Amino acid sequence: MNSFVTLTVGETYTNQDIIEMFKCGNMGGMRRSLTTNSLVIVSDHTKELYDDKWVDDVLHYTGMGKKGDQTLSNQNKTLAESNESNIKVHLFEVLKPTEYIYRGEVALVSEPYRENQKDEDGNERSVLMFPLGLVKEGKPIDADLIKGLQEKKDYKASRASDDQVLQKAIENQSEIVSRREVFSTVCLRDAYVSEYAKRRANGHCQLCEQPAPFLNNDGKPYLETHHIDWISQGGSDTINNTVALCPNCHRKMHVLNHEEDKQYLLNKINTEVND
């Protein structure tokens, strides 16, 4: 690698830095370099096509290919065989456009598997998922970066139409919630599932059934989303586990979490879904 740039875990680099350090291509999420015997992978969380998720200390990384079923060829094959071939795999994450955070060298911790996702045309397809762990303990991501990314996704979801929110909420809901270590553990909920819960509530708290206590700066009823089974305790980020509550009831659920309140909310959602 070019010595004019020092590669440091946790530091932010430009795309040009990566090209010059690794002697690799300038585009794509997987970049092979024969010159440096390396594979650079980029997990870009600012884009919606690939659904990469951290589950504790393992990144479930989506393979290469934007349309149709992904195949175990080209760089997908390179990554799948990287443990045996001794190729060095380096991970960069993007939480702000054009800023590449170096996370360190990674390796497969289990066999690749498949799951269904949408391609860039919105068609259902089979993708390859690669479970990757850091070779050495890395520097935690700045919590403010995660918060900023979540706020941008929330804003985009809030501007979508009702039909778009419903479609995205159904597509994006997941039994597996992305969670990662920052300076504390942060669970990353899906913005569209959250937005759908608020719109389904239609301006009323789903527990006390009273109108939202005030309007936000956009003139919308202020409600907070809540997972009936807490995602911090293994609950899913799905439309059947997400409700919209007034701040008072939201605090009540986090302080008391009465079983009768949980059952009331679950029954309410099931009734709405079946109507």
C-alpha cells in the first residue's frame, strides 16, 4: 500500500485515499486488488439497496449484484473463499456520504447464507449474506454519527406517501434488529416501520387513545414509537410489534411495562390488521 497515507482504525478517508492505498477500483462495495492481495468492502448505510446489519459484533454483509439473484462468482466468490486463500479483507463503513470510516481487517465467522431482498427494480431476489467479524477489536463508532444517520432516514420516511410507507414498512420489517457497539449499545430501528406505526395511529395514542399532546414543527401530531416486546430484549422490528404512544404512555411502558398494557396493544394491532 502507498505509504503516504497512514491507515488507522476508526479514522475517516476519502474514496481517492482507498484507491491509492489499495490499488483498487474506484466504485462499488467490493473492490479486489491483485497488486496488494486485498479485497476492500464498503458497507454504505446511506443507501437503501443493500441491507447490511450488525448483530452485536458480526456484520451481516450483502453480496455483490444489484439485479436478480446473486451468484457465488466474481468478488462474492473471492469473499467466500477469503479465509482459505489468505486474502486480506478490509472493511470501510459510510455513515455520511463520501466519508469512509476504516473499521479494520475482517474475516468470515461462519458460512455465507441466503435471504430474500428487493433488487434495484423492486423485484424479489435471493442475495448472499456474509457474516464478518473484525480480526482485531475495533474502535467504537461515534454515537452521534449513528444518531445523525437515523434522523436522516426518519426524515426521508416522514416525507413519503402513505402507500410508500406501508410498502417499505412491510418490506423492511425484520425479526433481526441491527444493533452495534458505540459508546453504548444502539439498536437501529427501521424508519419506515416507525413511520407506519405513527400513521396507523392517526394522531391518537394507541394506549390511552387520547389525541397527541401537541403538534411537531411540521404540524403533525407528536407520538413516539414503541416496540411492545423491546428490541433490546430480542423483540422484532415489525409492524405487528410497533405502536405509536404519547410521551406519557411511552414512559409508562418503559417504567412499568404492565402485561395487561402489552396485551391491550397487541390485541389492538391484531384487530386493526384483520379489519
